[in-house]
Amino acid sequence: MAGSARVMPRQDLRFCRSADGVTIAYAVHGSGPPLLIDACWLSHLQYDWESPVWRHYLSELGKVATVYRFDERGHGLSDREVYDHSLEARIADLEAIVEHAGLERFAILAMAQGGPVTVEYAVRHPERVSRLVFYGSHPGPGALDLPDDAEVDATLNQLIKVGWERPTPEFRRVFTFLMIPGATEEQMGWLDELQRRAVTAEVAILAREQRGEADVSHLLGEIAAPTLVIHSLRDRMNNFAYSRFLASHIPGARLVALESDNHIVLEDEVAWPVFVREVTEFLAEDAPAVPRDGADPRDLLSARELEVLTLAAQGHDNAAIATELSLSVRTVERHLQNTYDKLGLHGKSARTGAVSRLLATG
């Protein structure tokens, strides 16, 4: 039931620096093939973790993937007083997270305004991206000439300026109602509060204005990764027409329409199990085969992961491996964690199990 108590898995909070020195906060939880979520407009990695609006997403996605999600620059636990929210800056943030996390090949879930960044990243780095999911997203708000869009957007920015940081939520409730009109009062109250916690009014307006300049619709035909586009039919925040546009311009993309009024589908809606099923089945194709007893780990690991594991099997600790391969200790740790995930090994004995499996097949 939405709003009920739920035991969530542990999340690891991490921090990296983007190309311009801005600190970006990201979190990791779950198990399975890597899934990078490119990011919601309003997020706070810690506050979202217990949210009656978001926790069902985090719980279900963490069952089928190792989930990497982040607070955008200027938001949440990332550096707050940031004034460059250009497309290039946001792409650099994504690249920094990928590098810091040691990700080699992964799926991306582009949510809402994450669409333009994801499209650009997928075209620039096709070798990294295994598959794409666009959820309630777009290639840029200017890609379609929808009635009243400019006037509505200007009005929303004025509402942010006047009422975003007030202690009472009546101005923020406008955004809440656009995103989750079918929510309970508890859920709406949480989203009211998230807005104030996630970002200042000044940065919210600036980020919205700069995001509005992005339009990557001319790149959609260059996307090579398998793509799923999923969107609520009566989404009031991002018009469903954007997803029709995405699906019709990305080669081979499949469009799933959710029977919902909500930009963020809630747990007790009939659309929620549809979302879970579609995304789970789509991501399942990235899952490696379950390792058989005695299976050769070399069939599952990258060349670098195999190098690291071979040195571990020779008795080297992480510092020695880092020196041998001219890597940082943190990078060695990430390669080992990726190895454990691929081999289905967890806990304190994961290193011993991975080494034993390599030696058994050597």
C-alpha cells in the first residue's frame, strides 16, 4: 500500500567532481546489471530514500539492477550555488559519474528533463550504452510547438520566484498538482516539501531557463541502442506528444502508454505494475547468464576486470594492484565490485569466491 512502512536496502552515497569542479552527489543501491538514472528535476538523494512518491521506484528497480542515481548540479546533496546548467555542463556531470563509478557498459533511464542529456551522451558514447529507457521525457521542450507552452512556462517561473521558499506550500502545490494530481495528501505534502529542500528559487528558475534551450531532436536518428519509451497518457508536466516524437524518431524504439494522469506513476495505480513489467523485461536482456559452478569468469569479465582479479589471485592487495596497473585504489575497488556483481558474489567472502573461481578455471 502506498505510504506504508517499507524496509529499504542500504544505499551508498558518493561524490565526484565534474569537469568545471562542481561536486556531484550520486547514490548506488540494488544488484544486477548497472542502470544509471539521468536525473529527475527535483531530487534529494537522502530525502527521496524514504519518500511515499519515490520509494517504490527505488525498491523495484533495485531488485533488477544496480541503480546509480544522482542529484543534478545545484540540487539536493550536489553543490547548490551553481549557475551553469547548460547542456554541455550536464553532459560533463554524467561523464564524471560514469568515470568515478567505474562503469563500462550500462543502461540509462532518462527521466523527464534528463532526455536531452541522455540522447547526447548515447550518441557520443555508443560503446557505453547498452539500452535506453525514456520515462515521461522529451528531446528538449522546444522540440514541439505545443499551444501555450511558452506562456505556461513563464507563469511557472514567476510562481517559483514568488512562492518557492515560503514556509507554506500553496505556490509549490501548483507544481505538485501538475506532477501527481492523483496523489494522497501525504504524497502531495511530501512533494511540496521536496521542492523547497531540493533547490533554491534562484537556481530553480535559472536551471529551468537553461534547460529550455536544449533541443537534441536532430540526433534521435543516430541512437543505436535498443530503446523503450514509456509515458503517462495524461501527463500534465510533460505532454505525451513528446514521447510519440521520441519513439517515432529513434530507430526501433517501442512506445508504451501508461493509463495515468500522473507524471510520476504512484504505487497504487493500475499503471504501476505495467511500468514495472515493461522496464524489468526490457532491462533483463542486459543481465548476464547466471554463472554455473565452475564457469569460466573470463567469459563474463572485461579485460581490465580480469587483470585486476588475476593480480588479486596472486595475493596482491588493492594498493599493490593499483600500483601495478597505474590506477587509483578507488578504481581498483570499483573494478572488483563490478566483478563481484557479474559473478553473483556478495558479502565479505566475495573476493575469496571470485579468486577461487578464477583459479578453478585457470
